[in-house]
Amino acid sequence: MNSTQSLDILLSLLMFKEEEIFLSVLLWVFIVFLVLTVFLFLMAAFLRIKNKITSLYHKFLKKNWDAVILKIMYDEMHPYDGFKKLRRKHSLSYLFHIEEYIDLLKGKEKDRLMKLGRMSLKNIYKLLRSKDTGKQIYGIHFIGLFHPEEQYKFLMVNSRDMNMTMTAIKEMHAAKDIHIKEQLVRMLLTFPYISYIYISNLLVEMGPDIVPFLRQVIEKRHQYPHEQMIAIETVRRMKIHGCLDLGEKVLLGTEDPGVMACWCKYIEDQKDVHQLHLVIPLMEHEDPGVRTAATRAFLVMADKIDSEIIKKIFNDRSVMVAVNAYEILKGESANMPYLSVGSIEKLKWADIYKEIL
Amino acid sequence: MDILFKIVNVFNIIVLVYFTSLNIWYFLLNIIAYKGLKSYLVRLKVSSPNDKILINSAPPVTLLTPAFNESQNCVKSVKSQLKIQYPDMRILFINDGSTDDTLEKMISTFKMEPAFLPKVSKLKTQAVKQIYQSAIHPNLWLIDKVNGKKADALNVGINYCQTPLFCAIDNDSMLEPDSIARVVVPFIEDIRTIVSGGIIRIANGCTFENGHIKKVSLPKNILARFQVMEYLRAFYGGRLAWDRLDSSLIVSGAFGVFKHSIVVAAGGYLHETIGEDMELIVRLHRYCSDHNIPYKIRYLPDPIAWTEGPVTLKTLGKQRDRWQRGLLDSVLRHIKMLFNPKYKKVGMLAMPFYFIYEILGPFIELTGYLVFIVLLLIGAAGTSYIIAFLLVSIIMGMCLSVFSLVLEELSFHRYPKFSHMLNLIFVAIIENIGYRQMNSWWRIKGTWSFMRNNQSWY
């Protein structure tokens, strides 16, 4: 059989003219996957070469960028003049490069580079208008870096997209205008699935001028425990005393264990002995998290703790109550002359050990 | 004879349809993975590794490292764990009744002293003999216990874990310094997250310094090289896509972070199973769905754990045999979830996929080969059939492997040289001749020993 004959057979198989349909199907499957494989192989090779060339090109560009950025940073060149000298100043790589500097700087140097960065705003708005989600995220990121006040607009529009939301809220703490800040805080409180610790850390970065707003949340938003938890955690982390007077309102107005535990942590940190009477009943609460937090607050604030109370704490049905109590007592033992270290050790090994080992 | 030919023809068509559908499925999964990877890379680019707010919000984590007769690796692996950059991390090294000098080595190297650690949960386990704390690294603890296999050792770790999250890792896995910080991000971004896992890569051929990767290269051993390709395929094409579909059934036992409270509520790791990592994930899906608990199980492509792959046919065969038994056990134990709309995509998509393609796959593949051999022997099939079938099977496998390489090139391109890429493509071709068939054979053997109820692990 010569090659012309073989080709004829192959063609007739491909056109299902032969009786061997199974073989024809196999051939078609083979051809489809072969074409795909070759395409993918070429793509992999192309990507490898492209990455190599891009990284070399970036090395070259960075030399130009660094020279200009350093001059602007040290006030040897005006940002406007520097901007004109930059190559590829509308590229994403340039924006990421300048961000690296901004992240490391403070004060006037940072302000100068921020000015330079803001000159690329036209490009950033172009990214924001793009239909590609990835580009929009880059846009949100850079608008957050150079214009944090604008962030809340994107949150309002895109709060259902997790990636955009997280990118937007990350930078918003840098906003300076108090009205914008309040709007941002209001918005941040509405994300029920983001860790409340993360949100409160973001709020801490916004500074103490949001405290009056947080106070209102603690005082009035009993029906929204997640919001209250964030607000309490934030004032605790900011070490604000000004909200301590809300203790009764909070603890008597809520049934949410999370809120109770957060408040106990707050008064533990502030060592507010006036609220001891509110804490003691919570040591009997059915939720182990509340009992743990209340016990910690009690042990830190109480004037005198007798062995019977400690024994009761150590025999709590949740081991975490005992573990936390042990942690406090170990640290506080020097301040409790009426309770010898030996007796704590004895309790630990006798009661806890027996109970939990 | 005519009837026999018809039967054989029907069988051939079934095999072809089965494999084409399998490969189309994998192809679709790769496309889904591509989308997931693209969006993950954007997020990665805009997140700073020094994000102070994120670091301050990181929940405390306990690293659980079960070990049985790991005298060779234990010190090296704990030293590498001690270098992990994370704000609040404890390490619980669990000596599962080793008969070598694992315990002595740990005690002397890290100056371990008897200490008190409260037991916070009450999962049933073998007895704990002694607890130690390191005098030089206060966050390093050692629990010496009576042997009870890996699941039992992990349950002991869970019982003594006081942090809201724990990370289960294999003793021979090396974590990159920022792996834990990256893998916990889903827990911060969404409090419904109960599990988050990272990618496992083959460490053979790479150079390590002080327990951390220094130079990435391909292994010299051909079996290990096959595994590099397999892992890329499994983690990019498989797990990333299942994550995107909210239906991950596997988070590798070598590197996964879990929410402590939910694992305790679900009963911890199961003792009487061989694939305790997969079984736990399937059970968590089931537990959360049954109790109407909103949950998320996540897989991320860049927190990396490096692990040594087997380099001999015997050890590799044993590993694959064990994986197959684990898969069978996990799926059959929770067979109620199969095609059950109550379990949504997990019941209607992931479980059927694993059942039809991962469990039945090796049988159909090897039966297909056997039928071809018989047909060839009795002269009922021409060589053109055999060649065409072989070519189709090779090209399908190759296509998926090359797709994974594209995903690797698009994302982290950890294998730096161009020759690495060409080498992997060569591996993608030759693995289809011999290695793939061996794998099917090991998996059939695994199924057979599962039927005979063989649950040996170590």
C-alpha cells in the first residue's frame, strides 16, 4: 500500500465513508485532541517566552522609573516634570512599582510620590470602567491607594463580588474626610461574613474620630449583634474608655453571647471594676464563650478571690473556662498574696488534672 | 461469533464514550480552574504580604504533626516548622508510639521538659503517656502517646489544641514560610470557612536549606518526575476547579487548615478508615448540610507544602493502593450523599464524578486493554484499531497534562528553566505508556484489598 492509498483510506475514514465507523470516530477524537494539545503546547511555550521577555523589559523600565522616583522622593524634581520623563507611565507595572515605594514611606516623601501616582488617575479610571473584573479590581486597588475617599462608591456597586469588596475595604481606612469615614464605617458594618476582628482592625486604622459613631452603634443597634460586636471590639482595640458607661445598656439589652463576650473582653482590658456586678452573673451563663470571657474579666478585676470560687471555675463544664482562668491566675499570682502559687499549682494538678486528663 | 463481535463492538463504544466523557469533564474542570486561577492571581497581586491589618487579624493556629518512626525526618521537619512566619502559632508534635528513637531525638534536640497542657476536647483516642514543652521554643510541644495510627494521633492533637484553627501536616512535608499566613486568609474573609487547603508539590530534585526551598528543579528519578506532572494535573485541573464549584472533596492530609470546633462537633478523624483526610472532608460536607450550617471548604493554589514522592515502584504502588482504598471507603461510607439533591453540588456533581470516574475508571481502562488483547489474539481486531485506540488514549492524557502546564505558566511557573517545561511535556507523553496502566493496576489492587478489608497504613 503506497502513501496515496493510505491517505485515501484515511480520508474516507474521516468522512465516514468506510464501514468502520468506530475507527472513524477514534480518528476524529484523536484529531480534535491533537489540535488542542498542540495549541496548548504552543500557548505554554508562548507564555514562558512572554514572561521571560516581560521580566527583562521590566528590569529595563524599572531603571528609568527608579531614577525619576528617587529624584521626586528627595525633592530634586517636581512630580509634574518627573511624570513627563517616565516611560510606560500608564502601565499596571508602573503603578505597582510606585506602590512598592509608597508602602515603605511616610511623611513628605510619601506625599510627593502620592502626587506622582495621582497623575495616572486617568488610567486608573480607565481600569475601573473596564468590563474585565480583574482590571476593575486593579482599578479599585489603585483608587484606594491614591483616593481612598472614593472607595465607598465601588463598595456600593460591587458589594456582591467578594474579590472587589475585599480589595476596596482594604485601603479605605486611609480616608480622611469624617463624613466619608462614617459612610465607610456604616458600610463595613454590613458585611456579616467577614471576620469581625478584621473589620475592627480596619476601623482602628481610621482613627478615634469615628468613636462617636461607634458609640451610637453600641448603644442603639441591639437588633444587629454583628455590628455591636465590631463596634465594641474596635473601641477595645483603640483603648477608648469613653464607652464604658454603656455597660448596663449593652449587657441588659442583648441576648447575643458574642456581644456579651466582647463586652467582657472590653472591660477586662479596661479593668473597669465598676462593672464587676454585671460580670458576675455572666459567669453562670449557658454559653461557654460568655463564661470564659466573664471569668477572665472577673479574675482580672476582683479584689479578692477565694479558693472556692477558683475551684468552681476550674470545675466548669467547659475546659476552656479553666484553661483561661489558669492563664490569668498564673500571670496574676504575684498580685494575690492571699492565694499562694502553691495552692494554684495544687488546684491545677488536683482538680484540673483529674478532670481533664 | 457474530454476536460476540457485536458485544465486543458495543463494549468498545462504551469504553470510548467513557473515556471521551471523562476527558471532556477534565477539560471543563481545567477551564473552570483557569477562571479561578485568573481571579486568584489578581487578588494576590493587589494584596501585600506585609498587610498589617490582615496579619493582626490572623487567628491563632496549632500545627499538628503526627509521627510514627520518623527519626530520620523529625528534627529537620520541626526546625522548618519553627521558621514559619505567623503571628500566633503553636506546634504539637505527636509521637504515635514510635519504636525507633524519634522521641529521644525530639527531647534532646529541642530540650523538651515534662509540662502541663489541658485537654480541651474529648475525642476518643489511645492513652497519652506524657506531654513535653520545649525549653528553647515555648510554642513547641510534644505529645507522647500509645500507638493508634495517624487518625488517632491527629485526634490527640485536636484534643489538646486550644486555638480556633489547626493545621494538619505530614511529618515529611516542608511548608513555605508564608504558607500558613496565606492559607488562613479564607477564614478571615469569610467566617463560614471551615477548611482551607494548599497545594502539594513534589520535593524530589529540589534543593532545601534549613528546611526551606532554595532551588526548584525536576527530580532525576523518572517515577518522581511522573508524579510532578500528576500533582500539577490534580491540583490545578482538579482541586482548583472543584473549589470554584464549591465541591472540594479532598483537602490533602499533608497540608490543610481546619476550624477546630466543627471538626470536634463532627467527631474528629475516623480511626477505622485508611483515607482519613478525604473521609473527614466528605463527613464535614455531610455534617454541615445535615445540620443546616452554612460552610465553605476552600482550596488555594499558592500556599505550598513540598513533599517527597515515592521513588520505587513498591512504595509508589503501596501509596496508590492506599489512596484507592481511602477513596472507596470515603465514597461508600457516605453513599447516601450520592445523587442526593440535599447535598447540592457535592451530592449531584462531585460524588458522582468520583464514583464513576475515579473508582470505576481503572476497571474500565484495564478491561478495555484486556478485550483488545483478546481480540488481537483471536484475530478479531486489526492493528489499526489498536493503534488508533492507543493514540487516542495517549493524546487525551497529554492534552490534560499540557493544559496543567499552561495553568502553571500562567500562574506561578515554579520550574524556572525552559528545559523543565520540555521535560514535563515529554513526561506527559511517556506516562501514558506503562505508568498509567501500572497506576490502574495498583488502584484495582487497592479496590481488591479494600474488599478484603485490609486497612494497614504504615
